[in-house]
Amino acid sequence: MEKTFSTLAELQAEIQFLKVQQFKQEEVLKEHLSSPKAILSTIGGLFKADSGRQSFVKDLVNQDLITNISRVILPIFLNGVVFKRSGFITKTLVTFLSQKAAKQVNSHSVTGIVDKITGLFKKKGDQKTTAPRIKDYGIPPDSETY
């Protein structure tokens, strides 16, 4: 989405256009968060299925076992060990963010990381045990042709 501008007037017009877009988006956001009813309907939208995405509950059920375990273990670990003496708001934000991050952890990503780690150790072991190869020209070393 790179745009090239040949004159200063085009650049200034684009800046004004972006400022107007930002203002419109801010107004829409203020409208969505203006009343408690609007806030609750926004939160309730997580549980309803739209045409393009699954509902929160269906998304939770469709995840694999490792993702569901990480959604429980990660917030407990972060709030109990890392942010042990933090306040309620910090712990709530950490729980929310760790729930979102746990969606990215699945069985494929865990096995990929484990394979990379084991590959590092296998490569080190293979390099130490292999002897230098001698080139074979097809003539046995103890033959009379030497």
C-alpha cells in the first residue's frame, strides 16, 4: 500500500485524508463504548457466531489438548510466579493476554520446537562419531596393482 507522491500538495492532501479517516474511526469507537449496554453487546459478540468466524465457545472446543492446557497453565504460571506481587488490574491484563497468546500454541508448534532442539543435539553427536571418509577408486589397497 505504498503510494508515491510527485508534489507536496498530493502529500498534504493524503495527510488530511488520513486525519479525517482517523477522526471517523474514533467517533465510531466512542459510539460503541458510550454506554454500558454497548459495552456488554460488544463483549457478548465474542459468544455469538458471525458469518465469517466461529463463536468463542466453538473455537474453544475445536482446539487441541495442548492449546487448552496452555490456556490454563500459562496464566497460572505468569500470575503466580512472574507477576506475584502485582495488582488486580495487572493480573487481569496478563490473564487476558496470555489467553490470546495460548491460542497460538498448538501441537504442531510444540512438536516443531522439540524437533529443532533434538536436531541440534543430533547434529553435534553425528559430527563427533563420523570418521573422515577415504576416497574409493575401485582398487583394493592390498592388490598387486599398487
